Amino acid sequence: MIVVATEDFEVYHGVVTELRDRGTEFTTVEPDAELPDRTTVVVTGSDHADAFEDATTIVAEPDAPRRAVDQALTAVRGNGGRTIIGVDPGRKPGIAILAGEMVVAAFQVPLSDAVDVIQREAAKATAPIVRIGDGSRIQGSKLVNDLEDVRVELVDETGTTPYLGTGTRGMGDVLAAVNIARLEGEVVDTREIEPTAGELQVIKDRSREQSEENRAIDELLARRVASGELTIEEALAAHRGEEPDLELSDDDHTSN
């Protein structure tokens, strides 16, 4: 059982609120009181970091209660609580954080923010694994190539997207990320993808939709967007000649 024992009001309030929101069993005691018999983990503040010798102690920061609760839940589950981060890639990837079999956090963010979210969550864990679905090849490759200092596995995501009933719109990518996290994959360091003609056309069409002049970028710029070198906004600016540093190099002109 998790016990919260601290005189730091900010730590107490943040941790207790987080535990209640998750429906987690816990109790609270004064820091100098005897711990309950079933105590497994004590969450406390820096004021009593060395006060509990008979239980695993998690020291919570006032501005990071969720991190402390994640650590406490992982400790309660012992060896089965390894952190796995599942990612369903796409324009807005679904991201699920699992401690063992328990989903402890979930996100859906723009692709441009996904690496930062994944790295932040991985930094909180010991030896985490990031499992990325092999669909949405271009976006998935960007995630694989941009992640650093973390084990990345590429997972066959066939069948990971669940049927969504009434009232569950928008949940599919996150639920797929949960399923991806539960599947072992192939360890990868990089993933190089040659975009198909259809994928390049999608990028061109998307650039036309975002262009105030209803104009699409050319194929060379579309390839740079596909590789993650440019965003569509940057490619449109280069197409208009507004960003000299994004102009095509001689190599780009002669690559095809």
C-alpha cells in the first residue's frame, strides 16, 4: 500500500489529489507516526527524505506530484512495473505510458511535440522502452530518428486500433498506443523511408490546403517535408522565396 507522509502542504495536496484522481488505494499518516503494516511505499517531501528505513521512499517535488505517483505505482508493482511508452504515429500521435500492465498517463499531441513528450516521460523512468507502431511510415520514422538515449522498438501495429463505440471519438490513437506498448518489437536505431508517390502527393495537397495562395509545394520540398527536414509551413515559405536559408541546394536540384 502507498502511504503519504509529509508536512509539506504542497507535496501533500498534489500527491493526494493525483492518487485520488487515479483511484489508487492509499493512506496518510503524520511523518513521525508508525507506518501501517501493509506499507510498501512512502511518498514524502524533502523534509523527511531519510525518515523511513523500512519501506521504499519516494521523495516528491511540489511541482511534480504525477512523477512521484508514477514512481510509487511502479515500486508497488515491483519487477512487473517497467515503464513502456507506446506510440501510435501520425500527424497527432497517440502516446501511452504503462507501468507494467497499468496505464499511468496518456497524451495526444502534434507530431512536432511528440519527441519532447516521449523524452520527458522516458527521463522519469529506469530503463524505459519506447515502442512505436510501424504504420504512418513517414511520421514514425521521424520519431525513431529524433529520439535519443532510449531503447526504441518498432512494432507491427496490425490490429492494434480498436473498434470505437458511440461517444469515443478521438480515443482511437491513444488506445492503439496502449496496445502497441504491450507488443514486443524489433530494436531500431534509425529508420530510413523513401516516400511513395502517394505520400508525396498527400504532403503537396496538405501544403495547398495551408497555403493562402492555394498553391502546392514542389516534389523536392515535399521530400524534405517527408524526411522531417522541413515543416509544411517552412516549405511553403521556401517555395515563396521568403527564407533564403531554406533554398534548395545544388544537391537537391540534381538528386532526381
